[in-house]
Amino acid sequence: MIELTELQLHNFKSHRNRTITFGPGVTGIVGKNGRGKSGILHAISFLFTGEVDTATKRECITVGESEGWIRGSFRLNGKDGTLERHLTSSKVILTYDGETYNKVSEVNALWNDMLKIDSAIFNNVIIAKQGEIQKLFSDETTVREKIFQKINTKKLMNYFFLYFAH
């Protein structure tokens, strides 16, 4: 299991320079509307999957800035590492178990192999987007189905079992 221990955001959405340190256990992100809570979740998603919630990565760069990046420190299998992804290029750097990788295809293959992350599951279930949780519990079947159509449910079953009581 991976533990995200620190997240650094540089010119990512509304966060010019922010470092967040995560302690053990569950972390809650709270604050007033418009303060960047969703941006933090999008940064974590970008770090783990390489995908952004906008049409292009450049759209995630803080207004008025020309570059941006996300860096995460993590612990996996008792070993510390870092992963850094950039918004102005495909630059990515993974440091883990005494090795440094910086070829995009190599990093993505290794990262996916280590974590076994399916980006559709991660972006639609693990990180619940604003307004999506309520839809999961909607009385309308078609509303719930639209969310689950984004997800390969056979792969989802390999991660965990979802139970919805009626």
C-alpha cells in the first residue's frame, strides 16, 4: 500500500507554492468555497495518474505563470520515494529504491506496475469529484449508471467490493 507523505504544488491552479504534509491515517481537507480544496484533489490525481481534469495540462497552470509542477513524496513497501510531474512538458521524475527514472514511458510503466492503478477507477471512485458522491446514491438508476459507465467494473472488483443498500 502506498502512503502519500507530502505534496508540493507549484503554480497548480490556485496554489502558487504550497506544501502539504500528510500524517498517518485519514486526512480531511476542509475550507471555505473557492480556497483550492478540489485543486488539491486534482493535484493528487495528476500525480498518481498523469491525467488532468482540464482539456490540457497548461490550463492547470496558475493564471499569470508560465510553468507549474506537482511533486509527491511517498512510502511504498517500507521504502521512500518521490514522483514529480510537470505541466508545461511531459517531464516526469520518479525516484524509488535508490533508482531515478525520467523517461515518461518507463516511469508510467513502473508506476502502474508498482501501484496497479487504473486511472478510471482512481478518478471516479478513489477520488470522488465534487458533486459526484450524491450521484452515486441517486434514486435514478440512469444517474448512477453514468458514473459507473466510466469504470471498468471487472477491474474495480479486483480492488474492493462496493455494497449499496436499498
